Amino acid sequence: MSAVGLKARAAGVAFSVLVLAVAVTPAAAQSAAGRGSRLEVSAGGVLVGGYEFGEKVAELTPNSGSSGFDLFTTESEVRQAFGGVARIGFLVTPNLVVEGGLRFTRPVYELRASGDAEDAPDTTIEETLSQYLFDGSVVWNFGGAGRQFVPFVYGGAGYLRELHEEDALVEEGVEYHAGGGLKWWFGQGSRRFGARGDVGISVRDGGFDFDEGARLVPVVSGALVFAF
């Protein structure tokens, strides 16, 4: 996909998420009124899995005559990263929640060069990326209102933005996610707090990558959640 097409696609996803969140707010307030909490706000930590680019060989190809030979070999990866996540959810019904979220991590890109034809020492290069994800999700809570333990499933999409060190380069993409988790509420009533754990899969298309196509990474998060 071209850079222009990817940016248009990412912008479309971000716009759709914004429209969905704005459109559902009045409905959430009317539907939840008199029945309990209207909003859920959560903040906590997240662990996002890494991915590998595999082994690549730098080969010297002569102009003519003799065959080429390998100069050196590289292996590279983006390591898993811990970061922060925040969400705000609008309760359409006690079971149906529409969420908007922000996730921030700083994964490290690592490149290892070895097997140099001129016996140069093996080298490792690292660069820290700043990764932002603005997303929207639909959450389905199992069970009625007032339960202490509430399992749930979710799915959604988001806009991915990654900055290289010193903001030298910005890369964009789209992200799709799905998973499940558990909310553990302390206390009763419309105003309460609790803990939330999520486990899911994130499929990213675009952003910092040397290969075409989507990548799938695991995502695990834990947060404190407040209901109003």
C-alpha cells in the first residue's frame, strides 16, 4: 500500500472512531440514566509483544565474471515493550459499552550484524521508538449490573503513530484488536471502583516495518477502573 493510501486509511479509521464515540454519548446518557453508572474510566499498564524481521544477508554482486559473496548477516527485531493505557467507556446498556482509548509504549528496535567477510566485530544497534495508539472498541459485559466479577469481550480498531528518535521520522498505520478480560468491582452502587485485566491480539498494518502485510502481536494490560 502506498504512503498516501495508508495515511488515508489511518485517517479514516481515526475519524470513524471519533464519530462513533461522539454519536453514542447522548444515547449512553439517556439509556443509562436511572439505572446505574454511565461512564467507566480506567488507567494502568500494558505489555505489547514484539516481532522479528528475520535474518537477511548483505551480498556483494560483482559487475561481471565471478560470482558474488556474502558481506555480512543481519538479524533484527522490535522487542516487547511495557507502557501505559487509558480508556473512557460510555455505557449504552449495562452490557454494552463503547470505549475510546490511548496506549503509549516505547519499544526498542534492535539490529545485530555478524559474520563480516572482513572479520569486523559483531555489532548491535538500537533505536527507541515512541508508539501511540488511538483506538475505539465495543465491549460486551456478561451478566447483569451490580455483579462483583464481570467477564467481557471486546473488539475494535485504531490509528497507529510511531516516532523515531528525535522525531526524525513519523510512520503511520492502522490497528485492529480483539480479546477478553475480567472486571473486579469493589463495592456497590453507581459510583465504585475496581480492577480490570485484558488479554488480546493486536493486528497492525503499517507503522515501522520492513515487510508488507499485517503483523499480529499479543497484548496484556491491567488497570484500575472507576465507574460514575
